[in-house]
Amino acid sequence: MLENKKDFLDTVDFSKQTLLKIIELGSRMKKNKAKYSSALKNKKLGLIFEKSSTRTRVSFEAGIYELGGIAMFLSSRDIQIGRGEPIKDTAKILSRYLDAVMIRTFKQEDVEEFSKEASIPVINGLTDLLHPCQAMADFQTILEKKGRIEEIRLAFIGDGHNMANSLGLLASALGAHFSFASPKNYEISPEIKQKILEKAKASGSQVLFSNDPSEAVKDADIVYTDVWTSMDQEKEKLERLSHFQGFQVNEELVRNAKKDFHFMHCLPAHRGEEVSAGIMDGPHSIVVDQAENRLHVQKAILALLMK
Ligand code: CP
Ligand code: NVA
């Protein structure tokens, strides 16, 4: 349980204090792997994937193993959910076999329905709306690299989809500044904007929503981007390629950022689209470190929920 909640579906469900506690435990687990090797001895974690994954799948599988438990990979191509078995039936049945479930799917409402019907902890491994585990790993990484989170300026250049939403919500909850730039018609939704603004008001973080990437990147400590075409948007790929011209994170754009800025990307990345190869593979890039931290922060989430 975390703050009396059995699930980890969205960072907005938790206080700043709890979110920092998770990040700090993730850092301790990273430094002292052996200490936690029996923390979830013999516990079983199901991993339901309705979309592809490299990092999420492998980091959760490796993570539960490092805590003494085991993972079961449940692709929707193989389990009956992919043939239309109702979520509520799957959630109830899996609750009788397993100790927790992580789900990657399309609609946030489906994860919420699963969590309502399941008696075991449910973790959001990405929906179209949110990617909270990635955002947690990202702020663990920012803390490691910058020594603090408050007043760090994170600029996100891309669309108002799962990554921008989760980063904006977490940045504003933790007191980091958040600047966002997208082309017109790819903005963060009014509902999520409202939540970000409410969090920012409480924490004192500054927020900017723009259609100008240079304005968003100005004085940024972190320049973050994500793919222009997310999973299940493939049919929009050509029009997105054209609408996002001018939004590539490249050597020219980052001239507006702080000199010691870090480049971040949740991955997978497309060099030559949302980011130039020079920035992706250059000295400012910390994308491999942030991917590694998926493992550590998710181990903290698992341990705190499943204990
Ligand atoms: N960043 C991330 O979630 O990667 P995968 O899609 O490979 O899991
Ligand atoms: N926005 C991307 C994130 C992948 C981790 C997607 O949904 O495909």
C-alpha cells in the first residue's frame, strides 16, 4: 500500500512526499542491490502488454527477479483479453493467481477498470494518457544528475500525449518548472493542463504552454522529447512528420538551453525526426541512464505496493 492506495496508476494520486520517498528508495536500491534481494521473495507479478515494449517489459521482469519474485509476461496476443474476454473477469481471475499486475494498454479507463475489479496492486505501464513509471525514473535521473528537483527547468518538445502529460504532472507536483511546446492542434488537453496548473500553484513551479520550441527551451536544464508518432498512431505518421517540422531537438534549438543542459528521451527514438543524431548520441544525452532508472524506481514501486 502507498498512502492507503493499492495501485500505482497516476502520480497525481500521491503527495509530493510519497513521490520523493519512492524516488529515494529507488536510489537506495540502485546503490545496494543485495540488501533488497528477498524483499518480494516468491511474489508473482503479471505483465499484461497490449502494445510493444523493450524497456518496460525487461525492467519489470528483471526488477521483480532482483527482489526475489517472478514475472509472467502476458501478451494480449496470447491471453483471452485479446479475444474480447472482459477486463473485469481477467482482473478477478488474475487476482486469485498473482500478487500484482502491470498493464500497458490504450485507454486509461481500462487500467482504472482493471484496478477496480482486481484485489491485487495494479501498476500503469503506459496508456495513451500517461506513462507514470517513466516520469518517476526520469525525475530520479534528474535528481542524480542535478542534485535537486525543485526549480529545475524541464522543457518538453513534442505532442500532448502520455509522456508530456506525465512529465508535466510530476514536474509541477515536485516543484520543477515545466515548459511545453507542440505544433498547433497537438497541445496538452485542457483537463491535463488544468491539473498541471493546480499542482504548479501549490508547489510554486512555473509552467509555460507554447507553440514555439525556442521559447520553451529557453534556459532549460533538461530538454526532453518523445516520438512524433506514438504507438497506435501509425496511420497519422505522414501528416505528423509534416506538422512537426521545426520541432526537432537539434544543435540549433538547444543553443537556447542552459550550457550544461541534459537531453532526455523516454525511447525508442527516431534520429533525424524528433532528435538529431548529434544530440541523441552527444555529450549532453543521458537517455541510457534514464532508461536504467526504470529498473530501480519500479523496484521501489513494487516493493512499496506488494509488501
Ligand atoms: N520508454 C518505454 O516505455 O520503453 P518501451 O516502450 O520499450 O517499454
Ligand atoms: N509516446 C510514446 C512513448 C513510448 C514509451 C508512445 O506512446 O508510443
